[in-house]
Amino acid sequence: MSNYIETEDHLNAVARRSIAAAELACGRERSVAQLRAFLVRRRTFLGMMVAFLLVIVATPVPAMLYAGAAMMAAAHALRLFCSGYIDKDAELATAGPFSWCRNPLYIGNFLVVISFALMSGRALALPVMLLLWLATHAPTVACEEEILREKFGGRFEEYCRRVPRWLPRLGNCAGEGQFRWSRVIENGEHLNIISAWLLAAMFFVEMVR
């Protein structure tokens, strides 16, 4: 659920929930729950590491590289838009892109992983990146929904009834809240963007070598 930006505090909160579930599980279910907890806590790190490995094995070609760069620009524009509405741990984000679907920030992540796959020029990169995204984001969303349901109760339930989890519904009402650039900075989205584009630049360097 993208109502929580990917700061360390957020990762700890969601990780605590997934770790607690692992501690309550028994037998084989415990091993599965522990793996889920690891994927939830380290999803950003794992994504960046796999992208870096793609740079090492990349065979980028101009058309795919530029298509990937264009998609990444669109993805980061969406993530920037999202982060300006997130008041972490204080309010339920329902305005702007959060009035279209409940996880617009993670849709931005989805576009980013596709971008890296395209820029790598490797056909196998796309299914690998999509599998990683699914493995890390599915349990994250489940944990976040539990947290939001406990924190906001009926407000979150009503939000779920009105706004779809993934597929955007652009005709929805605007919701409550306003975009603020100060939130973008507070949530560290500019740092996420810089790190992603530094990796993207490595694909370009690999292509012109």
C-alpha cells in the first residue's frame, strides 16, 4: 500500500508486522513467513541489486534503452506525484493519484523494473524483474493493508470500497489532501530518483563502450 513511503521507518513498521507473523507460524509455514519478512524488509535493496546485476550482463541497444528511459521518466513523475500526498504515519492518503487506485506508488515501481529490463537489452530480464516485483510487493501490500486497517479503521474500509487496489479508476472523486513539494523532500523521493538514474546511466555507458 503506497500510503507509506519507502523510508527506513516505514520498512521497520512493515517488517515488524511480517516478522511477527513469522514468529507465530510453525513448521514449513514458518520458513515461508520468514522468507516473506525478508522480501518485505529488503525489497528496495533487492531491486537495486538485481538492476545492478543487469548492468553487468547488459547488451543495451539504442531503441530499447531510450524506450526504457522514457518509461522510467514517466514512472518517476508518477512516484513524485504520489510522494507529495503522503504524510507518513499521520494521515491516510486519498487524494491525487490515491483517488485513482490504492497503490499508485507501487505501480510506479512496476514501471521502473520494466524500464531496467528494457534498458538491459536482455530478453530474460523482463520475467526476472517482474517476478522479483511480485515476490516483494505482494507481501508488502498485505502487511500494509493490515497496518492501515488497524490505524484508520472504518475510514480505510470505506476507502477500499471506493478505490481499487491496482487498476486505476480515473473517474473517482478527488479525495482529501493537497500536493506539497515539502513532502516530496521529507519522504526522500528525490534520493530514490537520483539513485535510479545513476544506475540507468550505467546502461548508457555500457552501450557506448
